[in-house]
Amino acid sequence: MNSNPIPESNSPSPEEKSSIESRVHSMDLRINRLENPEHGRFEIIQKRTSFLALLIGILLSGISLFDIFWSQPRNELFRDMEEFNKSVNAVSNLRQNMIQIQYQSNNPQMLMAMNSMVSSAFYTMVYLYA
């Protein structure tokens, strides 16, 4: 009996070699992609829009601060001036009416009451707007 086994070769076949090479090449490509990512259009657009959103936020904050510290106080000042002018006009109309009644009336008690009414209205206005 001839028991000579056929010696098995430890070297891989050419098909196995190409399979291993393709796997190694594929792993190299994956590692290169992870280490050096390519910036696609989506990433570039995302970076630009985030920068644009930041600029818009800063601009809107500036406009809001301008409105709070400049526009609103000016509007309030004009509104207060208008109210003051209306009050002054009302008191001057009272005074003018009192002078007309003084010339037309001879009742001293009514004249004293009107003088005190106009004076108190004037002092109240001065106290409120001082």
C-alpha cells in the first residue's frame, strides 16, 4: 500500500490572492475616506447657511437694540410732549374763558371760585409734568 499523501501547499491560490488584495484595497479606501472626508455640496451649503443665519441673527439683534434704546424713547418723548401741549392748551382755554366771564360778570364770589379752579388746574398740570 502506497500511503503517500499528496502534500498540501500553504501558498494561496491566485484567486485567493486577488480576493485578499481587493479586500485590503477596499479597507485602504475606507480608511482614506474616514481620514480625509470629501466636502459635498450639502456640507458646503450647510456651512454657508449657518454663517448666513448667524449674520441675520446679529443684524436682527442690532435692529432690536436700536429700537429699544433709540426709537421707543423718542416716540415716548413725542407722545409726552403732545400730551403736555394738550394740557397747556386746555388750561389756557380755561384761563381765557375765565377772563371773558370776568368782564361779563359782576359776582366776586364766582370770580374767586373760577380763579382758584384755574390755578389748581395749572398747578396740577405743572406737578404732573415736572
